[in-house]
Amino acid sequence: MSHLEKYTTVASTLHWVVVILVCVLFGLGWFMTDLPPGPDRGFYFATHKSIGITLFVVMVFRLAWRLFNRPPPLELDVANWKILLAKNVHYTFYILLFVQPLTGYFSSSFSGYDTSFYGYPLPTWGWKHESFNTFFSAAHSLCSMAILICVTLHLAGVISHVYQEGVSFLDRMKPW
């Protein structure tokens, strides 16, 4: 296998923290929507919201790190269309991982329920408005599907590099 320059420990740690948060959010999101109304459902929604806000904050740090710390160069002979696809998937990830928590927060703001961050109440600026809640909830679901498509494309790219070029991209992204 070829050797590639690694990402910084900070960049790779932020990457894996985002991966974990996104996986937890998807799991909670699918689980909680089928729960009947009640305290259990409220607990899972509140937890989902807190983790979503955490994801947003981590993404702010990740974007700031990325702006001042460029990724290591990819020193491989890779087809231009693969490079373009990879860059577009990464840009789309960044956009979606900011838009997704925002649409969730906006949906929550118009749901009539308060939003808290791990038990600490956040300011209420929205009001109960079914149409706005439905719009932002649909946008939140659409972003979820787009994130799943990006994850699939990202994993397919990593796997294709391992099998086609014999390069271990996981070594490049390990924080240890």
C-alpha cells in the first residue's frame, strides 16, 4: 500500500467526532419518531436536539480549523472526475452538516415545544406555527436523505481507493 500524508490530529479527531454524532443522531431520529406522545418521546427529542446543537458547534470548530489548516495533499494519480466528485461531496457535507441542525432547530422553534441544550433552556424566538414547523421538518428530513447519499458516496470513494489504488485512506484519517 502507498503511504499518504496524514491529516492533523485535530482534523481527524473532529472528523470522527462528527461521524459519531451523525450516527447517534440518525439512530435517535429513526427511533424517536415512532414513539407515542409522552415523556419518553420528549426525552429522546430533547436528547436529539441537544446532540444536534453539539454537532453544529463541532462543525463551527471544524470549519474554522479547515479554513486555517489546509488538508494534506493527495499525492496520487487519480482521475480528475474522482477528484471533482470527492471535492463536491466534501463541500456538500459541510453545507448539509450546517443546514441539518439549523432546520431541526427552526422546526423545533415553530413546534410549540421549548428547546433546551442538555437541560438548559434556550431562548424561544419562534411561535407555534404548523406550516413553518412542517416546512422545516420536511427540510430536515430532506437533508437527512442528502447526508445519507453523501455518506454512501464518501464510503464508496474510500473503498474504491483501497481496492483500485491499494491506498489505505483510513490510515490518513486516524487521529492516533
